[in-house]
Amino acid sequence: MNDEDTGAAPRCLVTGATGYIGGRLVPELLAAGHQVRCLARSPGKLRDQPWSGDVEVVRGDVLDPDAVVEALRGTDVAYYLVHALGTGAGFEETDRRAARIFGEQARAGGVRRIVYLGGLTPADVPERELSPHLRSRAEVGRILLACGVPTTMLRAAVVIGSGSASFEMLRYLTERLPVMVTPSWVRTRIQPVAVRDVLRALVGSARMPSDVSRAFDIGGPEVLTYREMMIRYAAVAELPRRLIVSLPMLSPGLSSHWVGLVTPVPASIARPLTESLRHEVVCRERDIARYVPDPPGHPLGFDEAVRLALRRVRDAQVATRWSSAAVPGAPSDPLPTDPAWAGGSLYTDVREIDVDAPRAALWQVIEGIGGENGWYSFPPAWALRGRLDRLAGGVGLRRGRRDAARLRVGDSLDFWRVEEIEPGRLLRLRAEMRLPGLAWLEMRAQTDDVGRTRYHQRALFHPRGLFGHAYWWSASPFHALVFGGMARNIARAAARTQAEPAPTR
């Protein structure tokens, strides 16, 4: 007798829990009474999640059959929320191989249901004409549906929620450009959906009858052009009406760079989003309501979805962001001081300075670094480095922070990623900017032998090839200005801060 027969809550595996949707799905499943296990390549990224103590975490990758077998053991429902978008020209083959491994092992392990979130594809458009992003998402869905395990494939277009890439793109385009010359895709009809309704459909799919195995379109109650979405967003955000003029000659490639220059979403992520807007993406059915009934007031309309998302942004209550997932191609090697480090050249820049403030005040400044607070030294240099990174296809400085005051492992922080945090003591950042090597920045709040507060800062760079060495030495003359100024200004900011003792976590 299985859980479907007894009515007991299914045991769920969530892949992609470090990502935008996965990170929000886990607490929803827990709230519904499910037991949850997460498969993660870097379990440390889940350590500081408020729900981390309530789930089991298995280290592994969906491309590793042994890890998938272990993660699926004893699982009733498996959520497949991963994709290889942006990992290079071969991402479609990577997606294909991962889906086959997952489907085969789910069937062998007796999993009762797979739930997959894919993209809404346009009607009457041959698959070969779709963007690689949409084409791959559709193929993954077909592979899972054919694997022999009952599968729910949910297909959504633009997801509206605080922190989603689609919402951030819409928000920044509308807020920063009162007059816009836009690509022709602003006239494309789209059926956006609130992230709350996406999560509701994902949770509800766990209890679908075993004889249901198919794709479902999910969307909000309105069909809008992207232009109408920008105008409606401006109205909800109480902005002056926007003037929008479309320019047909802007190709998806050019428009993705345009989006990359205006918004925090880098061109590498903006391109698949904009390519997906070339064709009309409107729901062809609403059959999901038969199995996951709509509560009163749902699905949410566009204006309400935007209003809720903006409230989360303004109240600094964004649970996950599009940048929660690591940037494709970002370094994953261990910190050079780790025992597993294999050696090689390593450049360091170390700064120490006494601080006329309690250690708690220093830590408050350290943990609040980046985003609106900046980097405490020579802002033009940081701004220039961010612009150069954007031009090179990197993330630049515009990702900002998820929370204005608190950080957790895995958070994106401008063009850095929080690799380690020991509250009150250590913040270690890993660079995700375009570099000819690997880079880290450590900041420590310390107390010396006589009780004085001391700030310790260390930048590390492991060069890749001759160009990496040349990069470090060409930048060395500016280190005193950038890193030295950073240490001095952080110490001064801490001295100005009247901080209460840092809360324990």
C-alpha cells in the first residue's frame, strides 16, 4: 500500500533547491506536511536557509547516476527543477542526458510521480524554430513523460514574483526608462503567471492520480503584450506613464545586450528570456484546475502579482532570487587554503587595521557590504569594473543583494557569491566576474590579545595562464587605492556605527 492509497503525505525529492523556484518550493512542501529531501551539488548553499533543519540533503548532481539513485531512495514524488541553460553550446545535450538518467533511475527506484516545470511553448510553431532554451525545456519534458513514471509537466510563460529573472527584467526596464525604444517582441502576447500560483500547482501535483501523466499549461487570468505589462507595472508602481516605441531591427542578440545594460539580468540570461518572447505564449487549456482546484481569488491577476512582488522587494522579504543559482561557468574550485588545494601560483593582498568600535559594529558593516552600501573604496573604479564585466558578458554589479542587512551562504552579492559566513567573524566571497583566474575576498572581524577590535582583509587570486599573471600585475598598482582604501573606510564606517551586539543565528 503506497501513500496515495493511505492518504499520507508523499515523501518528496526536490532537485534545484538552490535555485529560484526550488528554494521557494521546499518550504511550501513542508507547510503541506511533506517529508522533503534535497539533491544539491553544494549542500553548503542550503545551510542558512530557514528550513534547512527540516529537510534531508544529499550531495550530488543529476548527471551522476549513483547520486540520483541515493537521492531517490524511498521517494514517492520527485521534483525535477534543474536545467543546464548557459553552460555552453552543448547545454541541450547536457539537459537531455540528465533527464534520461533521472527518468531511468526514478523508474528503477519505484518513484510514484515526477513533477517537472518547463516553459510554455507557442502553438503552431515547429519545434526547430523555437529558441534553444524553449526547445530544450520541451525535450526534457518529453523524455520524462516517456520514462515509464507518471509525470506532471507544468508549462509556464513569464513568472511574476519578487526576485524572478522575468520580474527583475520587467521591473528595471520599466523603472529606469521612462522613454523606451524597444525590440519588436514587446508586441508579443504573453500569459504571465504569479509565482504563488506556480508553487500551488507544483505542490498540488504531488497528489495527482496515478493514471494522469501529461503536460498542463499554467497561467494567470490575463493575456497581455509585454508593452501592456510594462504600462501596467508602471501604474501599480505609481510611476509616470511610459512612452514605448518598438524597433523591429533589434535582434534577440542585440536586445539581450540592451536588457543586460539596463537591468541586473546579464545578457547570458537575458538572451534565452528574450528569445522566448519572439512567439506568442498563451495557455491552450486550463485542465490543471481539475486536479489542483483554484482557491478563491486565484489565479492571481497581473496587477495583484506585481503588487505582492513589489511589497516583498520593498520590505526586504525576497526569499530567493534568479541569481540564487550559481552563474554558469563560475569557478567551483576550493579555496586555495583548503587541504584539497592542488597548488600553483597564488597572489594575495592582505590588509589589517585597528578599529575604534566594538566588534559587533565592525561586523554590521562587513555583512552590509555591497548593493546600495557599495564597496567602501573608490566607487568609480568599482563602477568601471562592473561595466567592463557586463561588456564581457558577465553579471556586473547590478545584482545587488537579496537582503539589505543579512547574508547567507549562496547569496549573490553584486559580482560575488557568498561562499562562507561565520556570523560576527568571517565573510568569504567568491568572484563571479569575468576573470583570467579564480578570486576570493575575505573579511574578518577579530579581537586581539588586549581586547581591541581588528579588521582583517585578504584578497586571493589564482591566475589562469600567462594572461592571468599579467592581469594581477597590471592591477597591482591600484591595490593600495582599492583594497587599502576599502580597509580604512570599513574601519571608519564601523567607528561611526552605533551598533547593538550582532544577533546570534
